[in-house]
Amino acid sequence: MAILGIGTDIADVPRFAEHIERVPELLDRLLTPAEQLKRNGKRRTDASLAARFSAKEALKKALGFPGWLPWQSAEVVPARSGAPSFRLRGLVLEHFHRIGATNIHLSITHDANLTMTFVIVEGEGASLSPGVDGEVEHFTQSMYGPGARLGEIPKQ
């Protein structure tokens, strides 16, 4: 097993909260109902909401997901240990399998007005990073074939 990709993201909590306050429906586009609410049914803190969005941004980078990420297809959920983890479905899950990924590791932290997330994707596929010699074709073409363009997932 090898590391296929690494992603990280930092979110400014007040800025995230300001966006949600200005456009409340944005929260439903970015986060699932389970991500928005605590187990007791109360809304999560702004820091917790921003961290979950940041985790999805880091996941997009770690997976090398081409184009727009369908936010509802990647859900931050607690693992059995209580640590944050992902539940994938739809196009994100298809892409995860297509690149030969088998595991995702997620770390989230927040302090003061910032959250930071770190994602590592492991598997048996080829690394999503170019080779050190710089002579490797773009990963989109190696995964989806010649003529594939970044931002498009070809239909099979």
C-alpha cells in the first residue's frame, strides 16, 4: 500500500460563518444534515461546521478529484473510535475506486478562529503526484485515458 495523495486545507471560521449567514442555503449544499447537527439535534458550532467543509476541500485535493466536488457525496462521520472519518458515495466513491484507493485518513484541528484539516489517501493505484523527473502525463489522462480533460469525468 502506498500514499496516493495528500490534501490539506485551512478555514477561517468567522469568514465561513459570515458566508453562511449571508447565504443560509449554502450550508445545505455544503454539508449533510448529519454534519450540521450534533447527536442531541442542536446545530454544531461555526468552528465544527467550518472544519467539516475544510475536510471536504482537503479530500478533494488528496483524491485529485477533477473539477467540482459534489459536496453531499463526501460526508464527515465519526469512526468507531470517535475520530473523524469519511463516508463516500456517488461520483466521489467511484473516483476513489477508480484511482485504486483503499483507505482515507482524516485529521481535523481548530484553534481560535482557524480550522485545519489534513487528509491522506492510501491504496494500490499510481500516485497522483507527477514523477520527480517531470515527464509523467497528467493524472487525469492516466486514469481516464487519452483525450480526458481536467474537470470532466468521462462516462463509461
